Amino acid sequence: MSEAAIPIRRVVLFKHGVGHFERECTVTGASTISLTFKQSEVSDVLKSLTVLDEGGGHVSSVSYDSTKPLAQLLAEVAIDIPDSGSLVSLLPQIKGARIRLHTGVSEPVEGNILGIDSSERSIGDGVVQVTLISVLTEIGEVRSFDLHQLAGLQILDVPLRRDLDFYLKTQLSSKKKDAKTFTFFAQGDGERTVRISYTLEAPVWKATYRILLGEAGQEPLIQGWAVVDNMQDEDWENVSLSLVSGLPVSFRHDLYTPRYIRRPEVAVQETTGVLPPEMEYGMAFDKMSDAQVPFAMAAAPASATGGSMAKRAQAMEKGDRKSVASSMPAQVRERKIGDLFEYEIEHPVTIRRNQSALVPIVLRSFEGKLVLLYNSANRQNNPLRCVDFKNTTGLTLEGGPLTVTEAGSYVGEAMLDTLKPDEKRLVPYAVELSVHVLDNVKSSTQGVHKIVIRKGTLVASSHLVEKRTYHFDNASSEAYELVLEHPRTDGWTLDETPEPEEITESFWRFRVQLKPKTVTDFAVTKKFAQQNSVGLADLRDELLRFWIDQRYFDKTIEKSLRDLIAIQNEASALQAAIVQLEKERVGIHQEQARIRENLQALGDRPSEKDLRERFVRTLNTQEDRLEQIGSESEARTRERDECRGRLDRALAGMEFERTI
């Protein structure tokens, strides 16, 4: 089985912080492919990994490093090899293993390891320490060899070789901190292409622009660059680079860490001696059995899934992508993907590991001109120089910082919002100090312009008016076109003001021509409709006289309102009489209570007898008055209710509308 390297061929970077990476290599027969990722990247790889083995092959499995610590991984292998004296330390641990020794002077010797011995050997005038390996051959002969004189030592025990291979690879991967290796096992015949793709967290690519304003009559140019960062531990060598803007859904999900479900524990039943049972009282009941629902999970054939993905990959390889035509040589091709858009860089890009690069994405002319923009909230005394920008490049321009040069000189900077093709935007980049602005505001309330009487209510409509006059003092010898942004508030409408060129959420935009060495005035008048309501059931003479003085009504409605006031006055007089009668009734009752208390205190003496008769006469007179009060109160109440009925009918039948 051969092992293949698989370089990066395509990189797609997104504005929401992820990158899509595609790798491609050629394999022959059964092959393995290894890729290394940081531990923090493994979950993203497991969530997005796609593998295609084209040409009839298939990937049988993908293995990757466990989350266990190094000590726990090596504990599963009964071998420990120190950094120094590794061979001498290893051999005693594999005592009994079958090996083949190559002496270099005779045929290889096969046998099982007995152990390692040390001895001294005289050489000339000195003594050296010699390490001997002892083996038991197939014929039962024990032979010893100088370990350091051997030409080679081959381990014939296959499981032991696998353990050693695992031990050494695990040790090697531990030297690379935070590195996890994925191994892909590709099975098939002949030469084939293997494609691997996945999504990882990646730095956001940034757009930056330059607007080049030339002399009069020359078309302005926009030059755009993408700032791309390669923060990986691998070079991007001649990769196909695409830059995607938009906001697709993306999230983290930990697929790497093993998870265990807590299972219920069933205690082991223990049988002891049998006691006489004690029977409990029982009641009959129906026991409902749980329905068992069979569950089956069908796996789609891998060949079907792989086939559809392979067709998509082949279509991508053939370059089946729509391009945007341009009158100038294009640096990118734009492709719309749903609500996203993609800049596909035409030429391969190379970015070294942990380095960044500026990649050109646009260099085209556009429709635009120099204008001034005044908004008192941004700068009160001066307007701003702006590029009146229309995106005629044919590309969607991602938002980013922008530098403006005019006739080859730097003149300012701005921020460009994302622009779709044919969208327009004002791009301010500097303050125009040669134009000074003064403004004054006058507020007033216009008189009532409309009267409506309906359902017993009078509604008077009037306008709150605000007039703001702008004075633009152009001290320059050049004429300018100025865009005025005037605050726009809900409920307010323009009045006696030229129609605005544009309306935004917060402003009316007017175009004003400024002549050189001239003060230009521009007035914006707006009005706000307001209404005052008065219930006619409470109408008084003073208010009616005011309305008549303001000429709100004609003679007919004026007479109706006077009749209405007369009915109201009559109803008010009757109500006052009723109140007065009730007040008198309460006074009499209070007086009677006092007299009755005095009567109870009197005795049978002659003088007290006269006083008693006097109190009784007073009580009789008061009772007569109470009867009169009751009758009068009932009469006044009937008259008042009848009067109120006439008032309600008069109000219901009164309708009037007049524009003054």
C-alpha cells in the first residue's frame, strides 16, 4: 500500500469567518493519504469532510487520532523506549520475540530473544564494555552476538511490529503540539484522482478600494483589492482562490470529544432462604402493554452518494460557472449563489504560511462625478466633497475602506457600503472649506383651515409650519452641484418647496446649484397637520363667540349652535333647581331630627306642654313642605330629561364641514 501527498488546490474564503478547502492528488492501487489538523479544527473537519475517489475506487475508511492523552495511548502498548539507550532498553521488553540477525559475514540467523548481557573484552592495553544479545535458534542452540557489530536486526513478529509502529507514530505526533492526523484508506485499481474537501475557521477576507478621479472629461476608475490571510501551517501554492460574501448559517459543534450515555444499573438478584409469604390485599386492574415499534435504519449505498458528488465535482472541474462580461480585462469572475456572491480569482494565487496577501478583484471605470453633500448633523458649517457613485462595474462591490485620489494626489478616505450592480451611493471623503453654510429656522402655526362637526364633536384642523432657509456662500471660483439632506420626520409634509430628488428613511435630498463667488439661498418649508376636538355638549357662549369671530360657520350652523346653547342653558337651570330642592330637603330632615330630640327631653309641666305643641306644629308644616319639594323635584327632573333629550337629538342631527 503506497502513501500519497495531497496538496491544496482550491480555497474559498467567506465573510462570516470560515474557509472551504479542496485538495486533490493522484493515487495508484491501494493507497493511504494523511492530513494533519489542529485539535480545535477537528470538529469542523468531521462536520464538513467530503471525500471523492474517482475512477471506480472508494475510500474504505478515515481514521484519526484519539482524544486520549499520550500517556494513556502508550499505556495500551506494553513497550517503553527511552530517548537514550533505546535499542538496549527495547530488546529486554520483547524477550521471546522472533528476530532475524544480519551479521554481514555469514547467513542471517533466526531465533527468539533470550536476553541482553554485558561483558568486558580486552583490546590491546585496554578493556571495553560489550553488549551481547542471546538468541535461541530453531535447533535449540543458544548463540550470542555483539549487538554493536550486527549489520541489522529484523523483528519477524507481525503483531509486535504493529505495536512498535503505533508507538513510534504516536510519539512522533506528540512532538507536534496540538496536531491530530487523519488517515484516508483508498481502495481501487489503477491510477485515480482523489479529492478531499472540508470547512475550517479562517480569517475574514477584507475589501479595500481606491477611486481614481482624473481630469475633467475622463472616466473615474475604481480599483479593488482583497486582503487575504493564510494563518495555516501550510503554504497555499498556486491555489484557485474564491472570495464569497454574504451571511450563510455556520456554527461550532463538538463531534471530536467522545460522549457516553449513562445507562441504568440493574442490581444482581441474590437468592436467600425462603420465608413464609405474607399476602397483601389486592384489587383487580387492567394492565396496558407497551406497543413495541420496530426500528430500522437503512444506509444509502455509498456508490450512489459518491456518484452524485463525483458528477458535481466533474462539473466544477469543467468550469461550468457563469461569468460577468466586462469591457475591460477582468481580474475576477462573479458568481451569484442564492443571496451570496463570489469573486473567483482568475489566476492561481500563492500565499505562504502565516503570511497575508493583497489580491486584485476589480479595476474598472464607473459612472460618477464630484458633488458636495451638506447635512447639518454631520458638519454644521461646511459641506463634504463626495463621489456621486453609481456601480456600473457589473460586479457586486463588498463594503470596505476607500481611498480617493484626484489628478494623482491623495484627497481623502471613506467607507464604501456593499453595492449591488447599478446601485447608487454618495461617498463623502473630504470637507469643502471654500463653501460656508448658515441656516435659520422659523416655526409658526397656521390658522384653522378646516372645520368638521359630526356626532356631537367639533374638530378644528390646523398646521404647524417650519421654514428653514439655507445660505450657501461659495467663495470658490468653481461652480458646484450640492446635495442637501434635510431631516425628514414622520407626519410632516413639504409645502411650497421644490420636489426632492431622493427620499431616504431620514432625509429629503435636494439638488442645489452653487455659482462661483455667490451666496445661494434655498428654503425648505414643511408642515404638520394637527387637530383640536371640542365636545359640543359642553359648548359655552364665550367659545362660540370666538368661533363666530374667526368665521368658522355659516349663518345656518351659527343659529343651530345658538339654539344648542339655549337648550344647554335651560338644562343647566333645571339641574340647578333640582340641586337646590335637594339641598332644602336635606336641611328640613336635619331640623326635624333636632326637634324630635327636644320632644323626647320635655316633661308634663304646663310650660313644657306649650312648647311641645309648638314643636308639633313646626313638624306638620315641614312635612307639608317636604311633599311640595318632592312634587317640584319630580317636575323639574322630567323637564331636565326632556331638555337633555332635545339636546341629544340636536347634536345627532348636526353635521357640518367647511374648508377655510
